[in-house]
Amino acid sequence: MSTTTHTTGPDAAGPGDSRAVREAMADRLLRAATRSGAQLVSEAAVLVQGAAVLADPIAGAVYSTPATAAADGVHAAAHPQDHPHHVQRPAAGAVLVLHPAPTLPAEHVGLVATTTAALLEVRGQRAAELRAEQMRLHSTLLRLLLAGHTTSVTDTVRAGGLTHVTLYRLTGPDIPTAHQVLWRAVRPSLAGHGGACALIGEVDGELLVAELHHGSDDGRVLRLVSRVSERHNLLAGLAGPLPLAETPTAHADAAAARHSATPAHRIVPADAVGTPQLARLLPPGPYTAWARSVLSPLTPDHRHLLLVRLRTGSAPRAATALGLSPGTVRTRLRGVAALLGADLDDITVQAHLLLALRAPTRGDGQGEGEGHPESDRQSRLEKLPGGILDTDAARTWAVGLVGGLEPHLRIALACWLRHHARTAPAATELHVHRTTLTTWLTRCAERLGQNLADAAVRAELHLALVATAKDGDDPRALPRRGGRTYRRL
């Protein structure tokens, strides 16, 4: 928010308006508009002998005179019925709000408001002419950043010392409009803002936002991205802060996290996906030793590929997140499966791999290259060590997640998960119609408050169902009455 103060001059327009006074007023506003938008809003405040605020619905107060009027102006723009004494005009995608002195004639205040709004529109049109070139430059810089040319990008943005990046990948029904709105709200500058620099562009049909900073950000861009996402129905994944050299990793992680986004949670951080809560509850000694052993055959690139695959739920989606072809991803996954000696489509393997990849310490460089028999590796992957899910903390987590399900819903959900989230084969094993199973799964999602389309959520639910397993959790245990009819327990 920019603020400028001014003192009321002797030629300020007042109650005794005349043609000459009105022309002087217009001239003052025009001269202020040639200097800056902040100066123009400040001049309008002087001419109405009160306050003037340019309020953006996303960014809040863009300009305000005096600075203390910013909050009141933003509220007036959002709720005009609560501020009958304020005068408002749409201006350059925002709202000009004037709070005049009560002694000024309405005609004079209206003239100031109309003239100021028109000049703001002219300034906005000029800015829009330059914006297209700036947007193309930002998109080019983002592509360079993703290609690893970090030095070229940091030299271009002229903000030395930027070492880390926080990345957002957004999709939605109208990305171009959201791009324009977010651009106006963030007002990105290649010279940086408060020790940070935001790059905003459309890359491959997505809206990509990269905030470059010194290792932590102040949350300003996150707040604006959140508001734009809510207003324009966008879903976003967030990754970082990560070192600039790891921008491609952040790019893939953000896409993977976005698969967990829903209208109720539009922005999902990458580190919030994949059993992070359960990982903190497991006994650290046996847990981390098991994770190190399981992951010992894998390189860091293998681990990242696995994590993206497990988050996105399929090889084609992982390929999109990683910027690779589906065939390449499938080939690499087959190689990883051979190293692990496991079926990566098995829900138990997926759940255990997410736990292994989420272990607090992975012992990078420790245990690498140690030989383990193939069957030994497989048994450790498919079975967790020594009852680490049998602790009170783990059981409490599991009961809190799935404890409220009715028995038939537990059985149906567990069966569906074992069949790789495919309805037809699960319905066949359960001896119910596919529509019935779909209805049950919808009830599961509602009662659990979970998104069953999220692969990481499915893995967590599988672990919780295993931890709370009961003797009757078997499709054959469903009581029946006449053919395929299901009777409630």
C-alpha cells in the first residue's frame, strides 16, 4: 500500500464552486495523475477535505490518504451499505472510495470522484499496454528457472542474495482472468519487493507463481494467491521454501500436492501430503532403521519419483508433474519396483513407502550399497517392523480417522482399497452392485471428511484400517438375505 500526505492549499475546491474552480480542480488531478497513482489519490483526498482510498478486492488498499483510512476504505468497498456517507466509483479493476467532509456539496464530491476514477482508468489502460510485455518476460524467466538457469534469472531480477524459492501451481476454469487479477494484486517488480521477488506467468496452461527470497517469506504472496484461488475457483499446490537449484523438484512437488486440493482446501502444501501426522507418532528408532533399510537401494532421484507417483496416484499424472512422458515414468517405475522387489500398485506397498519416505531421518549415505537378499527387502517393505502401529498413539490416530465407520462401510472401503480403488472388481468380491458400492464410498467420504480421489489419503486410510482391523472385516462376513441384497448389520 502506498501512502502520500498532502496539505490543503488555498485553491482547494470548496463549497463555493465555480467554473474556474472546477477547471482548477481538474487541472490539479491531471497533474497529479502524471506523477503517480498514489499522488492522484492523495490529491483527491485533499480536494474532498477528507480521505481517499483505492481498494482492490484481492490486494486490499492499493493507495490510501491518510494511511489510517485504509482499513475503513476497504471495508466500505466490500460493504457499501454500511458506509452511506462514502462516495464510491469503480476504477481500473478496483474501487475508489472517498470520505468527504460533511460540509462539501455532493456535486463537488461527485465531480472529484468521477474525474479521479477516469484518470485512474487511463493510468490502468496504459499499465495494461505494458503488462503484456512484462507477463511474457515473467513466463520466460519462469521457464529458465525450471530449466536450471538460476543465475540468469537472479541477474535479471536485480535482487541479489535471493537463495530460495516458494512455488505455486494453480489450475482452474479461467486461468487468464485469474492471472490478470493476481498480477494487479501482487504488482510484481523485477527489482524485488521487501527482499523478495515474485514471478507470475502462464506455463503450459497453468498459472505458475515463484516467489524468490532469502529462505523464508512474509506470507504476502500466499495470502494473495489464497484470495484469488477462492474468488476464481482455483486449486493449487504449494512447495517450498527450497534452494533455487531445486526449483524443478519444487515444481513437481507442487503439482503432486495439488492433487490433494479440494474446494474446501484450495491450497495444499507439499509437506502436508502423505502420512505426515502418523510419521510423527511412530517409535523413531525402529521406524527410521526400517525406512533406511527399505530405501537403501534407491537414489534421491528414485525417491523423488516414488513420492510424486504416490502423491499423484498414477504414472500419467506423475509424468505431467515431472515434465516427462508417461512412457519414461513407467519405465523408471519398473526399475524402482525391481530394486525394491515389490508391486508398486499394491495399496500396502504404497502406504508403507509413503511412511518410509516420510521418515524423520533417512540416513542418506548410511547403509547405501549394503547387500540385502531380495526376499528380505520385500518382507520389510510389505510388513512394518515389530508392531510400530500397535502403540497407543498410532491406534488413537487410526481410530480418530476411521473409527466412526459402520461395519459394512469399513469392509467396503478396505476391499475397494485392496482393488487399487477400482469399483468393478471390488463390487464383484463384495457381491453388490457397482452403484451400491459407489453409494457406500460416497458415505465413507462424507463421514470421514476425506477426499477418496487423493492417493495419499487412500494410503493413510489403508494404514488406519489395518491398525483398527477387526475379525469381521471380511467381505464374506457380510450377512445377506436373498441373492445380492445387503442387510444392515
